[in-house]
Amino acid sequence: MADKKVVIYSTPTCPICKRTKEYLTEKGVQYTDLNVAGSKELTKEMIDKSGQMSVPVIIIDDQVVVGFNQGKIDKLLS
Amino acid sequence: MSDLMIIGGGPAGLAAAVYAARKQLKTLLLSKDIGGQVNLTLGIENYLGYQFIEGPELIDKFQSQMNQFPIDQKIGGKVSRLEKTTKGFQATLASGEKYQSTVAILTTGKRPRKLNVPGETEFTGRGVTYCAICDGPVFTGQRVAVVGGGNSALEAALDMVKIAEYVNLISLTPLTGDTLLIERLKGSQNLSIFLEHETERIEGDTLVSGIVIKDRKSGKRQKLEVSGVFIEIGLVPNSELVKGWVELNQQGEVIVNCASETSVPGLYAAGDVTNVPEKQIVVAAGEGAKAVLQAHRYLQRLTV
């Protein structure tokens, strides 16, 4: 698990983003949290990588997870 | 085979699970997520015991309380079919797995209502969103449309006028939300309100670029250039699993009596999916608890 690179694009007002981050923390996963609110660069980066304008977007290595999809996150982390 | 199957993991389902465990019922919780609509709720100031708590934090507390008990949980899969069997009920997941129980409680809640216009599904997550508090900040400095005329739409518009370049509020009817919110909106410089306008379609290439609206009186159409469309037109009950064999009201809510019983013996329902008035966390949790206690009595009657 330690060698996976996990990035989450989120906004500070998004409850489900918070839940996703808490879930990752509980699992002992280290992640980079990128706040897209008000950042054109990060918003563009998120859209380029995922085609998504809805948060959270989670990138595990180069795999994209849209929303708090626990099943998919578990699978990609294992 | 379980004694009890709970379908749905929001406040009603989680309260039901805790009560079921305390009655020592062999319980299975099936849900696509834990928390349901509370996951989309930022601040809660009316759940007893907490003067203020965030949605995800309250759900974590519910979940850790539930996890003190030996409850079988299948989280992440969607129940695609629920049926009555000779011995009780059977749920089938989208993956094909099947689960049986003697009694069942439906706590599947509600989901955002869709407009059902061209472009909506295609652009969901690509400019179309049903969670304004989540995705609002993504559209900082952009032009957006908010569709709806009730409190959720007005709140979304109020949040967005602060950060968006321009906000178009499009309502099929006159505004139906609180006067206080309407008054607050009226001072905004970067806002247009289109009353009695129908949203006809959402357009774009890979992402949303505009929305076409039609004046219901004059029939005149116009295109508004926006990159975000916030749809806030209410909620619909997740009652498809029991449609056709359990009594529903006109809104599609499961009809329950004061003992949480549906029209099918052994099948109970609680929370936002039901016709119980007032969709509140505390009401849903209370109804979930009551449904289990009633289901427990039903099980006792079966065994004597």
C-alpha cells in the first residue's frame, strides 16, 4: 500500500471530500490533498486528468476514482 | 439467512442496525454507502446532543456506535432487486449475490431529482452538479446557472453570487423559497432571475458550455453561456425496489402506518423514503429505531 501515490482533488466545503479523506486516513494511506477552490490551475489539472468538474476526484497511481467510491478505492489500494 | 435485513445506510438504517443488535437479531445491513444524504450536509445544528456538528462527523459517530455490535455489513454494492419469498425476503445485489431474511426494513432515503432534459446525464460531473456546496467552489470566477426556485436553489444562488462571475437563477415557477432568502438575493449585481422559464437542454462539447431556456409565457428561447449548471429541484424517494408490490403514495414514497409497517407484512420502512412528514435526521433515526422494535415484535409473533 505504501508505494501507491494517492492524490485527492477537493473543496473545503464538500462534506463527501472530508469523508473520503477521513477514510483514507483511517486506512493509513498517505495522500496529497489539492484544494481546487479558487485555483484555476488545479481545477484545470483535475479536469484534464479526470474529465470531471465534480469533487472529490481521487487519483491512485494513474487510476481515476470519481466520488467516494469505497469499493473502487479499496480495490486500487490493495 | 438473517432475521433482519436493513437496506440503506443513512440515519434511519444506522439507527435501525443499532437497535437490531441490541435486540440480538441476526442483522445484515446492505447499502451503497454509509451516511446517505448526510454526506452532503455541511453543518447540522438541530441533532440533539450536538450544538453544531458536520455531516461526515455525525455519520462517523453513528458508524462507530454501530460497529460496536456484530452486524453483518455489505457496503458499496447496490441492491438491484428485492422480493418477497415464502420465508421472508430476498435481496439481489447488482453483482448477483443474494441475501435472505425473515423481515426487512427499507431505509433507502431520497436522491436529487433530475430535470430529464437532453445533455443532463451526459454532462453530469462535467459541469452539471447536484451538490452545490461540494462543487460550487470549482466554478469560482465562472458563469453558472442554478435551476430551481425553492430554498436549496436560493441557497446555491446565494453562495454562488459571492464567487462566480455571473449567476442565472432559472425557475419553472415563481420563487417558492423563504422570503428572507429571496430578499437577500435581490441585492446581487451579478445575478439574473428567470421566472417561469423552462430549462430545455444543456449543451457543450466535453464540458458544459451553455443552457437553453424557454419563457413559458412568450415561448421565447434563449441560450445562456455557462460552464456550470446546479440542479436544485428537490428530491425523489429511492423506492424503485418495491414499486409495484408495496403501496406508494403519489410522490413515490412508501406508505407506512404509525407502526412503520408497509402494505406487505414483514416489510417495514423508515426515514426519507417513507410518507412520514418532515425529512430530518432526528426523525429518520427515530423512525428507524421504531421500525426495528416493531419488526422484533413481528418476529416474536412468528415464533410462538
